[in-house]
Amino acid sequence: MTIGGSTHFSVFLLVAIIFLCSSSKTLNATCYASEKQALMDFKKDLKDPYGRLSSWIHDVDCCKWDGVVCSNRSGRVIQLHLQSPAREIDVVGDEVLADPKSPLSGKISHSLQNLTHLHYLDLSLNNFSGIPIPSFIGSLRSLRYLNLSGAGFQGMVPYQLGNLSSLRTLSVRREVWQPPTLRADNWQWLAGLFNLEHLDMSGVNLRLASNWLELINTIPSLVEIHLSSCQLDLISHHIGRDTFVFHANFSSLTVLDLSGNFLGPVVPRWIFGLTALASLDLSGNLFEGPLPRGSWNLTSLQHLDLSLNYLNGSLPNELVHLNNLISLNLRENDFDGFLEGIWNWSSLTSLDLSENNFATFLPSQLSTLTALISLDLHGNHFRGSIPRSIANISNLQYLDLSNNNLSSSLPSEVFTS
């Protein structure tokens, strides 16, 4: 019995040693020779004046190269982090404009197709000016993250990207300093991205993609949609001033940015049923008339931007129920009437009602917005004296009451608080 027990223990010990040895090998796995060669060929077609790829040499394991991540188990290349660092160059309104600090340029080699296990590719903020997005990227079927934003690509967004059914994030936005030469005339391929969670095509010309709304509505997994300044319209959804019934399938959507398009004249009602929405930007869309009344189910909303439109009338009572608002921007509209119902927004840090037609007295209840950091009411017709209670907003850092009809100066307490 003792001998048999010793034999079993010896076998167990041998198996354990073999397992530990094999585990240590996987933890120190080196990259495949074929994938190293693919990366070397990729580097060969690039222009790298800043030496960002100087660590990419034959004598070094490619898993140790800058920007390359390999699987610890297999040694396969699974991530390429080749985004260019950005530097701030200007501030326009609330937006910081930046350009690449040390961009790569040149061409994208077909050798990338040999990285069959790649699931993360970031080439953003480089300078591939004058070349289209390579259609062969659609053959990288393992991709879950693809970021080509601000990289200077031109021409048509390739429909082959629709083959990337594992994709969770797709970002091909054009930055504001770049020419508007990236476009997509047909969006049918988008329906193939049924696992997509983050979509950013801001600045891409989508004017001819007339069925854009129906197509993104087929992807219920979407969490963020950024389609700013894409020349979109909703003309097919309007009959006069009445809107077709549209059943949005965006139950997971938390961020919706449709700013700078042509979605007017009526704010689409389906937007007000997006219960998970935390951020909504509809600025600069030629909306006019009053905001729709009725059921607003935006119970999770924290950021609302309706600025730069032609909206008018009084602020709807439905705003009262947006108890989680952190920022509200209604700048440059034609709103008027009384400021009722906004005094329960205990989380509000930024309120911009500038350049509207408010002509009432400044209410003393402003002081109940205790979290306010920025308050901009300039360019209205507010009258009367400035309430002394405004000094009770202890967190206030920015205040603009200029170009109104106010009959008093700021209370001295504002300057001492």
C-alpha cells in the first residue's frame, strides 16, 4: 500500500511540475516570427520622423515594442496602440481643439492582415492625409476596438468594416481642423456591427445616408452615438410640422450627440423616451417653435444642450422632473417667459440661458442652486435689481449678467464670498 501510495504521489508531483513549467512558458511567451515580420513590413511603409517606432527592431521581441501588446498565453499580437499624442492648440467655446504632436504618416501596409488575433487597433490623430481607410481592415475579424479618428483619412468609409461583427467601438471622427473629405454614402454595412456599443462618426459627411436612423436603430447594444456635424437630416420623418411615429430601440443608450446637423424644424419626440440617456446634445440643428410638451422620460439625464437653435416660448414644466441635471445649455434661442420649476436642481453646476428673450426679474431662488459653478444669463432682457441672495451660491466661479436691463450692480457679498 505504501509503495502504491508513493507511486500515485510521484505521478501527481510529475504532472504538477510539467504544468508549472508549461505555465511559466506561457507567461513568457514571445511573439510569432510571422507577426513580427508583418509589423516590420507595416513599419517600412510608414514615415516616422519622431522615432516613435524606434524600438521596433529585429533583435527585440516584438511583444516588448512600444505600442504592441501580446497575449501572455499565446504570444499573439492582440493590441496596437499607435495613436499620436495630441497638443492643445486653441479653445473655441467649450471645445478644445488639438492636433497631433508626433504623427505617423505614409501608407498602411496590407501586412496588418497577418495579425489575425488583433482585437484592438488605434491609429488616431496620425496624418495619413490623402489616402482612404484601407478596406482590408474589414478582414481583421477579431477586432473589438477600432479608432481611426483624426488620422487624416479621406474618401469613402469602406463598407467592408461591416464584416467586423465582434466590434464594440468604432471611431472614425474627423477633427475640426481637418478638411471635410471623409464620407459614407451607404450605411447598409452598419447593420453587420450588431455588437457595437460606441459609434463615433462625427464630422463624416453622411448627407446621402438617408436611412441612417433606421439602420442604427437595428443595433440595440449601442451605448454611445456621436454623429455631430454629419449633414444629417430627418426630412423623411416629417410631414409639415407633424412627426412620424418612430419607435427607438436604444434601451442601453447613455450618450447621444447629434449636434450641428439639419434635424429641424421639430425636435423628434422619440428622443424624450430614452430613459437611460445621461447626455443629450442637439445644439445647432435648426429646431424652431416650443419644446414638445407631454411625457419626458429622460429621468437619467445629466447633460442637456439645446443651444444655437430657434426654439421659443416658455420653458416647459417637464424640465422640473430632470432632477439629475448637471449642466443645461439653452444659449442662443428665443425662449421667454418665467424661470419656474428649475430651482430643485441641486446637482446643477452649469446653467447657460444667454442670448434669449427672458424679460423677467431675476428670481431670488437662484440661490437654491447651491452647486452652480458657472451661470451665464447675458444678452437677455432681465430687469430690476440683482438679488442679494446670489451671493449664497458659494461655489460660483463664473457669472455673466451683462447686456440686460438690470438696475443695480452686483451685491458686494459676491466679491467677498
